[in-house]
Amino acid sequence: MLAKRIIPCLDVKDGQTVKGTNFVNLRHAGDPVELGRAYSECGADELVFLDITASHEGRKTFATMVERVAATLSIPFTVGGGINEISDVDRMLSAGADKVSINSAALRRPELIDEITRHYGSQVCVVAIDARQEADGTWQCYVNGGRVPVGKSLFDWAHEAQERGAGEILFTSMNHDGVKNGFANEALRQLADNLTIPIIASGGAGKMEHFRDAFLHGHVDAALAASVFHFGEIGIPQLKQYLKGENINVRL
Amino acid sequence: MNVAIVDYHAGNIYSVIHALERLGVNPILTDDAEKISKADKVLFPGQGEAHQAMQYLRQHKLDEVICSLKQPILGICIGQQLMCRYSEEGNTQCLGIFDIDVKRFQPQRHEDKVPHMGWNSLTDTQTPLFKGFTGDEFVYFVHSFYVPQCPWTIATTHYITPFSAALQRNNFYATQFHPEKSGSVGEKILQNFLNL
């Protein structure tokens, strides 16, 4: 049976991971390559490296880092941040990434999804969506790190992304992100039950039960988190043992 | 050890090269018939579309080279599918090493998403390629077409239907999954292959 996936997300700035970590035995705790390897060895199913660098120089550093990750890591990994056109995708895949995650650029120019899919196949294209549930109950998409609303509903945009060939949807609920009170399971379930491509839950992980609920009630295929893993609040081996005990199929 | 990777411009093969390098092998990437024939071990990886891939192999006479090999060769992903008789993808006549047809997954329920992507388990593993396996192993798949179970099946995975996760006939080995992306389990399979 296909396993549910657990995906740590690493924010990278100027070639270094941004958030602190509790990983011991790392010579350079800020080195994304060593951190990625540590996650791989403790059972992460995939990794996401998000480039939050603004400068052009920093972007070059990121590409070099991707090459080092590809040489070191033997599990799939996705890169995101600053991917605006097909040449950016080409550069990341040439450096050895398995998938790219696109966010604001796809909302600004949805054809980017078609282009990536046509060139490299659906499985390469992860469409990340940041959305907020407004006071009227609707879910609205935001760009530029969640600062600017674009007047598109989460469900309409996710459906359009699928029709254009996206391989997966990575949905971050801005209401839940950072609150550590669980994932946006109702919205996730609506996505998972209506789309035919895998859904990755993001935003809200605080306890192991939250992952269980995302799989059981949110019907997602994968769950992504950052700080609970980086700070060692939840260990991936313990999380996977727990999920297995809850009858969720995971890779041990 | 002299290891050749068949170069036929089918997707990103850097992860295969890196995986072999981590095992202490420096493979050569080549479409040269002589270099491939003289290698101790040959890898035939790739992603992409079957029809275009076969066209490239025929144009460069690599189809004849692959079929004539006597040393162990390992097809990966589209490599496994191309080693079969025929693929529904692009209505393609393939190499015919395994006398079986490649089919497209037909979803039966909403949960049956295509492509089959992610970690799935191997059962009924046979041959030295899976030496040391206990039956609990997961490997990484990304594919929309599959090889049904057949007399050459040496590992089975269940997704929509039971299918051939790996095949073997004489010196010809193939996996539908990506050992180069399957963590320590994949490393063990590649090492087992190098040990053949």
C-alpha cells in the first residue's frame, strides 16, 4: 500500500538554514546538506528546501546547495522559492532536484504550470498555495509570502492548477500556520476529495495527533512541517511509530 | 569495477550517477556500443515517454546493443518498461527482452491517483538483487504505466492492481521503482546488483 509521507521543510537563506535546530551530532547545524542527510537517515520521506534569499548572489548559492544536496541525499527532494520561469526550473532540475514548487509565479502567470508539465512531466510540478479563510468563511489565495490577496478562491485555483497539469498541491493555511493547533482539515478534505492529484498539508503541526488528523480527517497524502521537526519537539521516528499504531500506513 | 550507464537522453540520470558514486563506483555515461558491451555492469535508467525513448534507441542502434549484452544489466523505471515487448504508452514496440506488455493504470476508486507516486512496499522478493530483504522494505515509485505480474516477476507491489516492481531473465534485471531515490534500501539493491 502506498505510504503516507512526512516531509520536513527547510528554509534556506544565503545557503544556510534559517530556523534553529536541536539536531545533535551535526558539525554545521546550519548546513542544509547535513540537516537534509540527518532527516533522511531518521526516516523523512521527502524534503522541501525553500529559498528565501532575496539577492541574486544568494540565488547562485542556492543552486550550488541543490547540487550538494543531490550528491548526498538518496530520497526525493523538492525546491521552491524564486522559481518564476521555465529557465529557473531547468536550472534546479539540472542541479539535481526531483521536483520544483511554484507559488506566486503560478498565480501571476498560470501558464507556467502548463510549461513545466509539458517539458518535464506532472510529477515535477508542485503548486504551493497560501490561503486564508476570511471572515465570510471563504478561502482566498495570497501571494508574496501571504501579504497580497489575489482575488482567487483556494478551491478554484487548486482545480485550475490540476487541470493545467500540476502533480501535487501543497496547501498552507495562513490561519493555522505557526499556531501549532492542527492542520486546516476541513479545507484539506475538500481539496483531497474533489481533486485527483495528491494533497500535501502544511501549517499548524504542533502535536503528533495533528498529523494523524490530517491523514484521517483531512484525507491528505502527505504532511509537511518545519519548526516541530527542527526544534526536536516531534521526532520523525517517534511520529511514524505513532502513526503506524493509529493504523496509518507509513514507511518505517 | 567498470560500470556503464546507457545515455539515451531520457530524463535526469544524475541521481543514478550520484548513488553509484556513494557506493564507490565512478560510472561512465555513454551511447558508445563498444564501451557498453565491455562494461562489467550496465545501467539503463531513465524517465520520459516510451515512444520517443525507443525511437532514440533505434536511431543510435542501442536497441541491438542492449539486447545482445551478456553481463548484468539493470533497467530502471522507463528502462524496465522499454525492456518489455510493447507499451500502451505511445503504442510502442519495445525491446522484447521480457515477453509481456506494459499497461496504463486504470483508477478504480477516488484514492487511485495516477501517477503512482511515493513510497510503496515490496513483496515476494526473489533473486540475489534483493539479498538481505525481510519483506518490510519500502521503495520510491513515480510512474503511470506498469508491467503486470508475469513469469519474470521478482518483486511485487500493490497499487490499484498487483504489478511487477522488478523483473529478471538471465542477465537482464529491471526495477519499476527508483533504487537511487529509495534511501538505504535502494542503496542495498544497487550494491546487490554490483555484487552479481
